[in-house]
Amino acid sequence: MPRQHLVVVGNGMAGVKTLEELITLDPERYDITVFGAEPHTNYNRILLSPVLAGEMGLADIMLNGPLWYQINGIRLHLGKRVARIDRRRRFVIAHDGTEAPYDRLLLATGSKPVVLPVPGVTLRGVLTYRDIADTEAMIRAAARHRRAVVIGGGLLGLEAANGLRARGMEITVVHLMPWLMERQLDETAAGLLQATLEARGIAFRLGAQTVALADDGSGSVGAVRLKDGAELPADLVVMAAGIRPNIELAQAAGLHCERGIVVSDTLQTFDPRIYAVGECVAHRGVAYGLVAPLYEMAKVCATHLAGFGIGRYAGSIISTRLKVTGVDLFSAGNFMGGAGTEAVTLHDPEAGTYRKIVLKDDKVAGAVFYGDTEGAGWMLDLMRGKRDVTAFRDALAFGPEVVAQLKSEEGPSVVPPPAATGTAERKVA
């Protein structure tokens, strides 16, 4: 059979991971063309933070160099943003007029940063934090300027703040919510993280709303104005207030979109020739912004592009295991709790660790760990398996080794290991 044409729009982690899986399954099925809007080959976006902090160089974060594309016969168009999909002719057209025919099309257009709709966002010195170009612009700014304000206290915002602080800037983080990383941490864990970052010289304004960016008189940003009337001097402002699925191309092509490009459990859009993976996708009403779900999508999508038709993506338990500015964090599921839940907590202030495990119907519904993520994989397995933990619930916070010891001894109580000098307690919501 003659090879079919597969076009991939997006040269990021999700799209290329799908190709890696597909090439393993059936390397001869397609002639592959990839369009990447950036002038770089595939790289690990997660490691932009160490690059910003000066701990790594760009060469250290590259995943697939030009040789990988060449060896696998992939035609790569770098720095070419796709402008239009012609579904009737089955062609993809880039802004510079480059065209590529497809029998199957994979959309991996990722996401774009949220830019607050406030006056002054077009001033010089106002940046977002999403790609290599943003990172390089921040490094250049840090070499010339002294004061920076980061808008957004989520993961990206804190990484930006830490990286710029490492380069000698005075940093204030402005966050709308009452505590940091509210999607990944509860208030206690967030308070511990904030204290750690404050000790490094980063200031915070929580529960604060940005209403305008002020001009310094030369067309550059000079200050950030808050709703309470405060004005924070700034030579650099980094917008890190969230991301949105990048769906404009799909919408213009007439594909069904809601929060993202709507896909089935096979990662197929409403056009059976077109698939989509990654941050641009809405699956069962959920858009994922973490790497693990994107890779799970990629594996399933590859089986269908290879013609096996065996994979199904049923969604992901949203879990985060991160090292934020050198601090280990883990969270998964419903870590906030609520009606009908109870929480087992272990807080060791001396060691700087905190664990909270939320139970519902004698099963783990969610968890958040700060400072020590040992046993996070085991906790995730308990959640996925919906295992009844009644027999060892009071030992959960101490990890799998203590639970195993409890089982072997069949003792009535659990003694914490020497390193765990804090106290465990159980609270009913």
C-alpha cells in the first residue's frame, strides 16, 4: 500500500510524543509532515524554569534534535504557523503559503497565556511566560532592570519569580486568590511554600487584583496598579495568570470546540480524519494542562493513527508531582475535601513537611504532600484502584513502608518512623 500523509500541527511535547509512539507501532504507515510555530525543534517546556534561573542552557532541554526528524523521515517546517485548514481539499496552509496534503491530521496546538484585559498590557517590558522566546526576553530584561512584578501565583508565576530573583531582581508576586497555587495546594501547604519563598527575598500581595499597568513616560511599563489603590514599581511585568487552549485554528476550520477542541475517547474530533491531543483538547468537558495526561492521550491516539483501534482514553486523575523552586510537592484528586470526607494529616514543622490525605467512603479521594513526596506513586495507585483503606487508614500518612510493617506485625497501632516527628490526626469535614 502507498504511504498515507500525516500532518501534525504543533511541534510540542504532546504532538511529538504521539509521533514517537506511532513510529514505534508502525514506522512505515505515513509520510509525516510537522509544522512548528517556534524556530526550535522539540524541547521540554517544563525545564524552561531552570533555564531562566541560570541552572540549565537551552541545549540541555532539547528532546528531539534535527537528526531525529531526519532519521524518521519527518518533513519539519520550523517557524511556520499554520493559518488555515482546508478540510474539503484536505490541505494545511501555513502563513507563508507552504501547503501540505493530509489523509490524517493531528492537531497539537497547545495553549496560550492569558493576558489580563487591563490598560497598559502593550507597554514595553510586559511579557508572558510560555516558551523559549519569553524566557530569553526575561533573561535580557533581568540583565538591564532591577524591579519585577509577576502577576499570578500559580506554578509558572512562582517559577518566573524564583528565576528572576536568582538573576538579582527585586520581585513581588501579585495573586488574585487568597493563597498560592490554589489548584495544587491547600492553604496550609501554600503557607509553607510562601514562607520558604519569602525567606529567599520574594514578596507577595495575595488577594490582590491588578487594574492597570502604568507607563513610565517613555512607552515602557513603570508600575502595577492594584484595585486597593496600591502602586507597585516595576521595570518588568510578567503575566502568568493562566493558560487557554489554543483553538482558533480548529474553530476557523469548523471543528466542534467548547473549552478546547472536543474529542472522543479515541482522541478523534468530529471530523474522523482529524485527531487532537494535548492542552488544546477538551475531553469529556475537561482540558488538561499537565504533562502526564497529555502523554496518556498521545499513547491512545497513536494506536488509532496506526490503525489498531484498540486504545481508549477515559480521562486522567489530575495529579501533580513537582519541584517548585526546589521544594517537592505532590497533589492529586480532591485534596481540599468537603462534605462526606475526612482528612488524615501529618505536619512536621521541624522537618518542613506536611501531608494531608482526604478519605471518602473509606477510600483515598485526594492528597497533598509538601516537602516530602515519598510514597506519592503508592497514594496515586490507591486512588486509581479505589482501594478500601480501612485496615491501615491511621498509617496512611506515614507511607507504604509503615503500612507494610503494620501488616506484617498485625499490630493494633502504628509507630511513626524516626524521621516523622510530627503528629498525625484525623478530621471529619
